[in-house]
Amino acid sequence: MLKKRGFTLIELMLVVIIIGALVAMVMPRLTGRSEQARVAAAKADVAANIATALKLYELDNGNFPTTSEGLQALLNKPGGANNWNGPYLERRPLDPWGREYKYVSPGTHRPHDYDLFSFGKDGQESADDVKNWE
């Protein structure tokens, strides 16, 4: 006489309920993390990645790119840059929301060098902006 081995319907349902309870406990902790990661990436770009490229450009050329040249001057040699040793970035700098960073030189908030910022998730000037001043 062979004894059939396997799981009963009740055992399977119990496993599904346990997995569901674990997911219900973990999901609230993960919600919103992707937005936090985007903000952190934008802060890193503004404070370090693009900032370093701009400082290298300034060391080579004696000044930061003008507002009209913009961050494109870090990728392609602008007309007035005599000692350009770029490209200073590997690709066009986009913020984590897929938009170009805003660059003004000389800066309005930092007149001694430049303003570099992203309008954040909403794409408009608001409280969620990531900027190199304040």
C-alpha cells in the first residue's frame, strides 16, 4: 500500500497567508525609497560629480563656463576655452527625473562661482529643489 505524500490545501493556504503577512510588513518600509534614492543621486551630482567637472574646467580655463555655454561646455569645447582638456563628463548630465540640471554663472545665489540645481520631482521651483546653495 503506497502512501501519497504532498501538501494539503490547508498547508498551502497557511504558507500563502504567512507570505502575505510578511509582504504587508515589509512593503511600507520600502515605499518611498526610490524617491529618496533619486534625491540622494541629485545631491551627489550637484555637490560632487558635476561640481568636480566644473572645478576641473575652471582650473584649465581660468573661469567657469558661462551661462550661455552651460554644462555643454563640459562635453564639447566652447569657442572661448583655450586650455580645454575635456571632456570633463562622460555624458550629458541629467537629473534623476530625466531633466537637465540648471546652471547659472556667475550665480545669483553664489555670485563668486555658479548656481547648479535641479527642480526635483515636480520639475518646478519649489521646496523639493536640489541646489548647491543653502
